[in-house]
Amino acid sequence: MNLPRRAAFVLWTGVVLFAALAVTSAALRTVATIQPRSAMAEAQRDALRAMNSDETLLQEFETRFSSRPAMTLLHVVPGALFLSFGLLQFSSRIRNRHIRFHRWSGRVLMVAAIVSGVAGLYFGVVIPVAGFGEASIIALVGAFLILAVVRGFLAIRRGDAARHREWMIRAFAACIAVSTVRVIGGIIQLFMPMPPVPTIVISFWAGWIITLVAAEVWIRLTSRSARTYSSAGRGIGSAFREPPALVPRGEGWPP
């Protein structure tokens, strides 16, 4: 299925904006971790206070990051790397012209996703702010992210570009969903304010479910054309409407 040009533009714009939101949040958290007394860190804390009135919970939220700077950076920096450069992996122009860059950057991004996911599991499962409601969704999504990355890697190792494409779309969706979570949390606070804990739980579950379902729908809508391109040669699957670059025999993913 090929999307109309305008629909594809709207889709790409939304993905880029959500990725930018997530990367910006990661950058702010990085600054707050490295320089907790900086003006940017104070502005971030003021914004959190404006959206939440529970000072005790806010203090707990801040403490779990500030008291574990190394783990915090292992979560946000690789995550931001994955979302920033992961978008480039879906460009057929880059794959066509710079196939080696696509392969090697893909390997780096897979490692980044796993590192960020493991650190996220620590924060969400071991020391959750919102109890079981938060821990359960983080456990499911964290495990799914790692599974998706591993399955995507194994698929391209055996030359199955279509399956590789599908699993990497799922992995990217699992990461970019942090922006969906933030948007839903903001909507809840604006239109139906409630205590922080149920806000966190509802926004976490709704944000990840909506994003992962949307990714799955997209995979289903485009799987036929992606498999057609994949069957023609050992190429790298396209995430959107453009066909993949076909790689001559002997130049596929290194064994």
C-alpha cells in the first residue's frame, strides 16, 4: 500500500515531532542530572510542580533520578540516540547511497536501545513511583523492546528484510511512545485533573498501547509491498512508502 503524498508527509511530520519531544525531554533530564542546580534544571522542576500538586511524589520522582546519575544517563542518553538516528534508518535514500552507514549505525542503535531499555526496567520495575500500575506496563514494554530489537537483528542476519523491518518498527514505536505518554498525561492534567499516581498509570498504559497498536496497523497495511521488495533480493526493508535498496548477492548483512 502506498500512502498519498500528503498523508505520508503528515505521518512523517508527526513521527519527527514526537521523536523531537522525546529527545528534548532526554536532553533536559541529562542536564538536570549533570548540573542539578542549573537554571534549566530548575525550570524543569517548576514545570513539573505546575502540573502536579503532590510535593512528596515530586520529590520522590526527582530523587530516584538524581540519586542514581549513572543509571539515569544510561537510560536517557542511549534512548535519545536511538530516537534521533533511528529515523534515518527508515530512509531509503540513505540506504541506497550509504548502505554501510545504515548497517553499522543500525548495530550501534540496537545496542543503544537495549541499554536504555534495561535501565528503564530498573527505574520502572525496581523503583516505580506509581506502584504496580507503573511497574507492570514498564516490565511489559521493556521486555517487548528488547525482544523486538533481538528479533530484528536475527531477521536481518538471515536475510529476511521484511521481518527485520517489522520488528524494528515495533522497537521504534516502543521508544517513541514515551512522547505519547507525555501528551496524554498533559491532556489529562488540562481537562480532567486527577492525582499524580492515576495520571501516571493511565497515561503510561494508554500511551504505549495506542502507539504500539498504531505501529502494528501500519505494519499490516504495508506488509505485502514490503515482502514483495524483500523477496527480490537481500535488501533493507523500508518503514514507509519507499521501496528498499536491493543489495547484490554477497553484499548483504555480514555473516
